[in-house]
Amino acid sequence: MDRDEVRRIATLARLKIPDERVPRMAAELSAVLEFVATLNRLDLRGLEPMTFAPANPPLREDELDGRRLGAEIALAGAPERDAAFFLVPPIVENVNP
């Protein structure tokens, strides 16, 4: 992706990107597009489309190899927790829809 394309996309998205950041943004957007191109090469024949990812995706037993991370172990070093969940500070506060 070239600089002009980055500027055009920024204009469409109504973003202001400083001139010194345009080369980095071009490289990052190119990397995203390359990743998407690799996804397009996947053979998905015979797979049903999904509208969402399951909360607990099924794992093949042969892939687990006896390794499991339970909630207690995962949360052992958490600074704050509520039952089996990490507590984290809010990212956005006082948002009025």
C-alpha cells in the first residue's frame, strides 16, 4: 500500500494522520492485507459458516496433551478478581449513548 492510498483511506475514515506517520501506517495496513490474503487461501470446503465463535470451542483430546489451565491457576496472580473472572479497570467511562 502506498502513501496516497493511506491518505485516501484516512480521508474516507475522516482520520487525521500526520505526514510522518503515513509510511508506518502504509506498512501496517499492508501487513493486515497480506494476512487477509493468507486467510483467503485456506481450504474451507465442507465447513459450515458460523455467525459467532462458541464461548467454549471444542478441543480435540489429542491436541490437549493433558495440558489444561483451570480458573484457579489462571487467576492465582490476578491483582483483582471476582469469582472466576479477572477484574480490570474500565476503558471508557461516562459514555452516554
